[in-house]
Amino acid sequence: VHIQPEWYFLFAYAILRCIPNKLGGVIALVSSILILYFLPLSSSAKNIPSSFTPLYQVIYWVLVAVFMILT
């Protein structure tokens, strides 16, 4: 019997399921959460919002694409 997680945990569940090693899955899960946590804090431009820089737009759309692929 497989656990059916809620929709907002699907990316984490997919990360845990795609890595056969338990420790590797946990490390990948923690690193994905840390990336989501620290990404807004890494902005170096103080006078323009980070949402308008091309790098952050690319990172955002890659995140959306990976989220859709994993779920």
C-alpha cells in the first residue's frame, strides 16, 4: 500500500521516490527545500525587485517545469 500525499507534498514525495537510497533521498529532499528557502535571499540588486531580473525569471520557470514534471 502506497501513501497518497496531499498535492503540496507531491514534489517532495516524487524526490523521495526517484532516489533508491534512503539517505540520498533525504539529502535531495532537504537540499530542495533549502534551495526554495534561500533563493529569495540571494538577490544582490537592492533597487530593483528580484522578480524582474532575467536570471530569476529563468529559475522560476525551471522550478515550475520541474514541479509539473514531478507531479
